[in-house]
Amino acid sequence: MDWPWSVGTTPTVAEGDSMRAVWLRDVGGPEVLVPGPAPDPTPGPGQVLIEVAHANITFVETQQRSGRPGPFRVTPPLIPGNGVGGVITAVGSAVDPALTGQRVVSATGGSGGYAERVVVDASAPIPVPAGLALDAAVALLADGRTATMLVEAVGVRPGDRVLVEAAAGGVGSLLVQLAARAGARVVGVAGGPRKVDLLPGLGADLAVDYRRPGWADRIRDTVGGIDVVFDGVGGVVAQTAFELLAPGGRMVSFGLASGEWSPVSPEAAAARQVTLVRPDVSPARLRAYTGQALAEAAAGRLRPLIGQRFPLERAADAHAAIEARATVGKTLLDVP
């Protein structure tokens, strides 16, 4: 899907030992993402070079770019991006040369992903299973890992009434599928008719627009209480969803699409006999969750929703679309 606005510029790329990249020169609006040349990376000892085909964009990266305080803060100049997919084209010393030619997805260590090539530790890439397209694998790198982790953490059971906020987003669309496959009755909540209309096709039994008055009453009248809330919005929506939980319910917060984290306190949860779930986010577990999501997708049991894609040079447009809430599913940068 293309977009009518353009806040980036066409780069002039230097020849020689340089590559195309997108730079964050300062914090601010999407226009601070500027395409331009960057030094061509070379793998050192224990490292591999990935020729990037697709770069992942996350909501957190839009927060970093805007200069939001707290854990999102970064220090420009830098090349943003923390997830890529492509082919290993070179290896450093002490690395198995047989890795060359392998299709992989990889985190980049927090930056460097909006570029034609990245260098990462040889232990970082995760092989892409045969039969799974690279773009689908990149769409699952962060979101598939998160969704798989959350479903396991709350222990979705057959018959559970599960509410998924931001259900048409990258993580939310996967949560709907995973919860439905686990035998839950899924209520998908999203903002706007275009997003709501996508939800039945993903497995939602009830699709609700949280921008419409009385949305919580509709859920209560249709399914009664809720057993599990996956909170990807935070703020007022999270509070309203929490109030739908029945005693013994579970709630896990993973996003702040509203710009605010969930306001639900442990004391409020205890008073309603609700458990606030905190997943295991150890590096080893996260890697395992990514591998699990890739395997499920390769087997045809999980389908990432890639709603829009932009060429690398238009990373600013991609950020603008996300912030305008004009996107569905995953947003990718393609690196032709």
C-alpha cells in the first residue's frame, strides 16, 4: 500500500565504500529521518554481514525518533532500526563460512536496521524456515515473538473469553489468531471501521470499534465478563478493558498505542481478583519465541498481516503513517 504524503527526500548516495541508509539526525517529527550514505560495514571477528531485504518498523522506534523521555530516548545521529531480514553474505574470522548464503532475521542491537547492510554478532541471526518468505519472517521477528510470549504467559485456555486491544495491529492481529486457535472466544477491539472489518477474517468472534460510544457495553451484553485482556493501547482503553474482567481474570500490557501505559495498579487488580501478568523476557526465551513463531508461520498456522510497505528512502513516510493511525498490521521497509 502506498501513501499520498511524502516527508522524506531522495538521497544522493556516495559511490565506493558506502551504502544507502536512513539517518536520525535529530529528534522530532518524521522529517528528521533523512536518507543518505553511510559507511559500508565489514564483519569483524565473531560477526556476520547481512544484506538486508526488509527492515522492521516498531511503534517504539517512532517514540525514539520523537524524543520521548524515558527508556525510549536515543542520542542522534544514528541509523535507527532494530530488526532486519536478509541473506548472510560475509562472515568474520572464527565464524563458520557455511553461514554464508543463509536466509535469516536478526535484531541489530538497537540501531542500524534502516540500511542496505548490517553487521551483527554471529549468534544473533535466526534462520528462516524453508517455505517462509523473508518479508513474512521480518514481520514476525518482533511481533511474532511478542504475541507467542503473551499467549503463553497468560495461559489462554479453550473457552476463555479473550479481549485483544489494537487487534488490527502487528502484535494484535497475531494475538487474535493464536487465541482463536487455542480455543478461546476472541473479542477484537480496534479503532475505526477499516480496522474492525479485518478482525473476523483473523478469527475474532466479535469485532468492536473502541472509538464508538458504549463499546464496552456491547462486549458485556454479548459475552458477559472477560477472562483475558491483551492490552496494547494503554490509557483509557486499558482501564475500560480492565473493568470488563471477571474475577480470576488475567491482564497483560504490552503496548501504549494511546501514548500512555495502562493505569491499572496492582492494588486495583487485587481488589477485583485480577492477575496482572508479567512475561519472562530473558534473551533466551525471546529467541525461542521468535523461532516458535517462524515455525508456526512456515507450517501455515500463523499469518502475519503486512498492511503497508515503503522503500527504504521513505522511512519518514512510514513513521508518519504509523503516527497518523493510518496503518494496519505490520509496516515494513523494503530494501531493493
